[in-house]
Amino acid sequence: MAGRSRLMIYDFEEGHAFPVLETEREISAPNWTPDGTALLVNGEGSLYWVDLDAPELLEIDTGLCLRLNNDHGITPDGETLLFSDHTFGEGAVIWRMALGEEEADPQRVTAKSPSWFHGVSPDGTTICYTAVREGLFGIYTAALDGTGESCVIEGAHHYDGPDFSADGEWLWFNSDRTGASELWRVRRDGSGLERMTDDALVNWFPHPSPDGEKVVYLAYPEGTVGHPADMHVSLRLWRAETGQTETLVEITGGQGTINVPSWSPDGVAFAYVDHV
């Protein structure tokens, strides 16, 4: 990690970003809570709440799951926490845990590994995630309890970073299926595949806004392989009205900056992590 981690919020009404919390610890991948009062971040294998009124890292007890990566989220009703963990030596597995219950234990969601959680449908019934099955990367969906696992799209290339559109009908994701990583979307039944960006940048982790009008994503310099940390990257915006893209901020970041959905519930802002 380069220097200190900063938890940031980009406010579209203000037209700029401002810091929420700065720490010597390596934090990453913020989510907003459904009530808009706090952010959830990963920090060195654990999860933390950050209250926006009094920002500090407050650790969440995740039971025997002790090696969480930066793939996590909260259901729209605020009742369930989902995360990926690789404590038990078989690769990443998705778990869920009831929030607001002092003695709640995590319950395993995905029977197979590796599975990396990425998002929850707007109606709160379905998760989307990246998985490797029989040697192939793919985008998958399942019910909150892991039943009904379904492959939306897979192939010999890399598929990652799925997130639901605001209407729940589409899954946005990134893939290098035509060369460098670009943004794509596909219907939940696997039909209607569309390429959404086509430029020299290496584009990852698209996150549609709650109003369906915008998508924020991470862009690496041309030629970048994978999604490394501590690079000069940009956070960019795709507008549904025009299909055009623009740069919002340029930062030091990458892996952990916006891996998971990070829009505020009202769609006015999104959170991210950079390093200084």
C-alpha cells in the first residue's frame, strides 16, 4: 500500500470529492448502508463500520470467518451482510450473516469455491458473483441462501465485477473477452450481451447508480494486466443518456478502490478508497 488509506466520498451535487477518514491501516472496498448513515469497509481481513457522523473504524464480529477479502455488501433491507472469506483453505466462499443480532453466526451461501460476492439485486432476493467452475471464469447468480446457482455467462477469458442495474434486469461486468478489459452488460438470462466501453483504457468494476442514469467504474492505464493496487488510476462515469464517458477523479488506487457497489442510497454520491 502506498502511504495512508483515505475513505472518500464523491458528491455529484458539489462536483468534487472529500475525505471521510484517513488511516495508516489498509482499508478498501466501501459499501453504503441502506439508511445512508454509515459505510462498510474491509481492513486487512476484517470488516468495519464507519459512522458518517463520527468516522472511526468499528470492527464487525464475523465469527470463525477471519480472512475476508474485499467483496462484501448489505441487502437493501439492511438485515443481511454478505461477504467472501477464505479462512478454511478451499478458496473464496460466500457467507451471509444477520445484522442486528448479537450472537448471529455466519452461514455458508455458496457450496462451491472459488466464489467472490459482488452485489445484491434491487429487490433483495438474488446475489451476483464471480466464480470459477470447471476451470472457467463466469458471472453467476443465486438466491440469498445460495440455492439455484445459475451461470449467466462464462468463457475462457476473465469475467469479473458484476453488479445489477437499477431495474434489476441487467448485470454489468468487466471482461477481457475481446482483448483488454472493457465494460459489458447482459440480461439475467444470459441474452442481450452488449459491450459498453471501447477505448484504450483497462476498465473494471462498473457500478450502476440507483436512478439508472449513471455508471461509475475504475479505469487503469492502457496495457495494465489484472487489477493491481497502488497505481495511477481514474474513476470514470458512463451516462445512460448519451453513452459517453468522462473522468471524475484521478487517484492512486486500483484493487480495493471500488470493488463492490458504493453508491449512496439516494444516488447523489459514491464512496471509494485512495492512497496518499
